[in-house]
Amino acid sequence: MTTQQVANKLAEYCNKGKWAKAHKELYAKDAWSQEPEGNSPRLVKGQKEMAKKGEAWAKNCKVFDLKASKPVVAGNWITMKMTMDTQWKGAPRRKEEEICLYQVKDGKIVSEQFFYG
């Protein structure tokens, strides 16, 4: 897949809440994921660990709405804005936005970074 094809498929899966399918189909086995400083886990490596992180997020966070913007592609990089309406266990409901940055190599996502806070 081209970077644009990966970007389009990723945005589609995000907007449908199909995180597991995105990880399985679009990510390299040795991909890594990084959250902003102060978040735990900040860095996870490998498709299996990323899946565990996603499962923990889904267990602890109720998602009322999530929208991924149209992806912007520059070379092997993808960026999207995510807008979320969520409620973490024990916390009030809130709306938040983040910038998501992905790197693609050989048709697979090899890294993702999230910027928010």
C-alpha cells in the first residue's frame, strides 16, 4: 500500500472504532507508540504491546464520539486531528483534541505519536 492508501484506511478504521483491525492490518510487527510526557505507558514497542495498550484504553475509557480528520500525507508521514468525547473511569466526561503523527515504511505504519494536553 502507498502511504496515502494507509492514511485513508487508517482514518476509516478510526472513524468506525476498528482499532484492532487497524493494528493487525496496517501496522508493522515492530511498530512503536509514544504518548506525551507524564502519560503511562509513555512508550510501547511491538504490535502485541500496542494491542494491549489499546485494550486497556478501551476498558477504562467510554467513547461517546470520535472523529478523525481527513489525513494529510507528506512523503512517508501521515498526520490527523482526532476529536474525542470520552469519559475515563472515575472522571467527568470531557471533549479533547489531539494531533496524531504516523510514519510509514514498506506499506506499514512503523511509529505513531500523539500530541495533546
